[in-house]
Amino acid sequence: MTDLETVYESRELFPLFANRLLSKERPEYRDFLNWLNLSETEEDALAQLGRTGGTRETDSLVLVPCPSPTETGEYQVKFFAHGLRYLSDTAIQAVNRLTPSSRLFLMPDPQNEHDRLAIALRTGEPKSLVGYCPRYLTGDLHFLLKALNADEITIVAERVNQDAPIQLRLLCAVTAMWPEGFQPCSAEDYQILAPASRNVSAGALP
């Protein structure tokens, strides 16, 4: 898939993406599903990639689903808190003390020297930094923070996986009202590269 202006289609997951999945033969596979908070009926490849981002240390490719309104007209996303490996031991202890449904709060960090759009995550009382929102979500979240009242955005710790690798330690869930005219993933980084008319079939999709 070297032509970035072509749409490639296949009946099966392309190796570029399939190689980012944990093998079902690995002894930790069932633990992995639990860390993602996915049941065995939800263990399809796209659900796993959407929850983890399919990240690898060998490239910067991230796979994420574009949110759409729920049946009740809400914005809902789940993600693993980023940046935990850079936190102090005290902060990691605060992460480990969280319980399911613990309330978290969004804290924009405009003086962050690496990303002026960074949004940190903190606990209530006592206040403690417990990670950062993924960069791919910060555009949406900044829009929601400006468009909505504070009580219209809720973020909670959905799972705290103390036995998981640090990048899968804290699973968060955001629920917010869906503002009128809101278009998620609308920043320049998410624009479509290839027009739909230029397809290369790799499996004769109907």
C-alpha cells in the first residue's frame, strides 16, 4: 500500500494491521481481553485495534475509530491514558488506587513543551496527575470543553489493570453531550487522502 492516493480494499485484514494484533495463541490473550474490557463476543480485530490504537514502536501509525452519536445523542470514547511511564511513583500509586467509575477531570496543559494542545487527566480530591489523553483525541476534547458546560462532560476510570503493561494500565471512558454541528476527527490530520473512486481491489469485495 505505497500509493497514498489510492483506496485499497480486502475481505481480510491487511497484514499491516493484522500484525498489530496479539495472537490468540499467546498465554496472556484472555488477560489482554480483560485489560481492554472486551468480552469474548467482542474480540474482533477492529474492536481490539480501536481500543489499543494498534501502536508499535517501529512506526507512528495509530488506528482509531471516528466517534458517531449514540442512540441518545452522546459522544462516547474509550482510551488508555498516555504518558504513565513518565509519571512519578507517587502518581502511579494514585493510578493504582483508582476504582471502576472513579471520576477523573480534563486539565488542558497549554504550556506543555511537547504539545500545546495536551490535555492531562487528574483525580478529584486529593488532586493527582494520572496521565494524559491521547493526542488523537485532544482536538475533539478541546472543542467539547469550549462548547459545553462542565457538567455535560464526564470522564471516569473504566478499568485499572495493575497486572498489565503500563500502557494498558488505565482505561478511561468519556461521555459528553453531542453539540449541534460538531464534527469529530475534523482536523487536518484526519482528512481523507484518497478519493473513493480510485480503488485497488485485494480480494474482490462486493
